[in-house]
Amino acid sequence: MRALSRTLAFGCLSGLIWSVVPGVLAGLFNSRADVPAVLIAGIVSGVATAITLAALVPRAGRRLTIVSGLLSLPLGAFVFGFSLALLSRLLPALTSGAHGFPAPWNLGITYALLSVVSVFALGLFPLAVASTFLLKRLLLHGSKAPRDDGLASSTT
């Protein structure tokens, strides 16, 4: 599997998984009608974030990968909020209309800010860094486990 296809697959899967966070925390899963828009916005934000990270992390050191992971949280949150508001305006059949989302830029900035200043950031930042290291490992080694990824020391 080539790097781009791995990045897209990772972005889709991680975007779906990460869409659970605002779906639960912001109550976006309370209405069945909003679920498709939340999942689509999650995929869009996951792919956009993965492509952005894929350009940087394969040749980055550990510290830069950690910083990239920390920055990926507000980036992904912004793209998620922007996409969700855009979907609700362009395809109103995908949402219930119960939320009355603001303009895409406003919702994107709001989600980005809340992702870093809320109490949930304490749990979300480590997950974002872990996701970034997982993407790096996938890009460098594919589906095969590396013999030595630098995390364990060899005593032989």
C-alpha cells in the first residue's frame, strides 16, 4: 500500500473515531438526523489532518512529532467544525436543523479553541500525540512491525 493510500485510509478511520468526541461531548449524536453530517465532517477532518501530518512527520524527530501531534488537535477540531457548518448549510438534509450552526469560520474557530482550553484537552492532547505517532509508524513501516522503532533498547 502506498503512502498516500495509507494516509487516506488512516485519515478516514481516525476521523470516524475522532468524530465520536464532539458527537458525545457537544451532544451532536442526540439526534439521529445529525449523525451522517458528524461522521462525514469527521472523515473530512481526519483526512485533512492526516495529509497535513504526513507531509511532516515521516522525517521528523520525536520532539517535532510531539509538537505536530499537539497542533493536530486544534487543526482537526477547526476542520471538523468548519466542515460540519458547511455541510449543514449546503446539504441541510444531512442535519436535523436543531442546532442552528453558526457560520463555518465561527464554528471552526470555536471548536479549535474549545479543543485546547476545555478540561477535556487533558485527555485529548495525549490521544492526538498518540495518533500522530501511529500515523508516523504506519507511513514509515506500513503494516509490518519494525524491528527497532527506537522505543525499546536492545541488550544483545
